[in-house]
Amino acid sequence: MDRSPLALAALHFASLYELDARGRIAALAPPAEGAAPRLHVVRTALGTVWRMRCDLPPALVRRLSALAGREGPWRADAPLERAEFLRRALADAAPVAVRAAGIAFAGADASMLGAPSVAADVRPLAPGDAARAHGGLGDEAAHCAPERAPVGAFVDGALVAVCRCASRSAREPAQARVATAEPFRGRGLGAAVLAGWARAVLAAGGVPLLRAGADDRAARALALRARFVAFGDEHAWD
């Protein structure tokens, strides 16, 4: 498997969107619904990768590509150099809203994955485990179909934390969705189920990915505890 930052950026897009033959964004990957962003940029230490929505006019496509292509390499916490120029180019066509900004992580190497030792039974979910979910998980356990490689943490027989594929299946590039019941947070359970889920995804032939918002320190800490590796930052605009 190619684990270079550029390859991981391409897989990141494949996990989030339905792409057309030109590599343009046609729609959000199911089960997500709604309009896809007009532009999504992932900046890595080796270069920048971007995807544009398939309905953008050719002149705007050329302008955005020229700007994104001149972006410098990613350095932790360094701002996107051409963010304002990209925003202005989009604004010339239609009003702009920021869709996402944050850090993209991958757990693409099973030998590097890890998590703190926890006082819980951490294992793949079996049929019937959803019925044992703690009320603080809401309906998260109900979406843990087997193809999403769900892994849970059990305390005193109750399912109190879970990680699953946010969309699609474990056989493809997959974004993690982690949930921990509020009374059990701060115990390392989120990192434990994230690392377990990542191993399950890798075993199924997929690539485990995780997004952390620019201001989401908890998600960043979760990724680092599970020993995911940051491969770039991301910026998306509607």
C-alpha cells in the first residue's frame, strides 16, 4: 500500500465523495446527504491535492487549479497561504461559506497503531451488542452494521464507547466515527476503540482515516493517542 501523504490525500477524498471520471466531486459519499463543497484542498508536506465540484465553469476550474497548484508544502499550524485568493475566486461566482478546516490523520500502518491500556473489554461488536449500549451513546450503536467494522468498549457489561466507519464499508478508505458515553469520557476508551477499529479496517483491506476540526483539540488528542499520523491539513468551501 502506498502510504505517502499524497496517496493518503487521494484516499481521503475517495472516502468523502463520489467522484466522476475527471476526479471532480459529484456528490457526498453515502449515507451522507446534502450539497458537496465547491472546492476541497488537502495540503501535505509533499504537495497539495484538491478536488472541485463537477458543475464549476471551466474558467473557474482553471483559476482555482492555478492557485491551489502554487500552494506551498504543509507545515503544522501554518496557515493556507492562498486561502484568501481561493475564497475570492469562488466569491466571484457565488457567495462563499467555509465547509471544513482541520487536520487529516491516517492509521495506515498496523505496526504503529496503539492505545492506552484501559479498564474495559475492547472488542469487535457482535450481533446483539447494540442492545447493551449505554444511554449516553444515543443511537450510535444502531448504526454499527458489520461491514462498518464496529469496535466497542464494554464496562460492567454495558457498551460505553464505539468506533465505526462513518460511511461505506471497511473494505474502502473509511473515515472513523467515534462516540463515548459522557460519564465514561477521559478514560482513554475513545483511543482504544479507534485503534481497534483501525486494525479491523486494515485487515479488511481498507485504509482508516480520521478528521479533526481546526479547533477540535479532543479529536486531535484522540488521533495521537491511537498513534494515527497527521498527513496534511484540509480546507473546504461551499
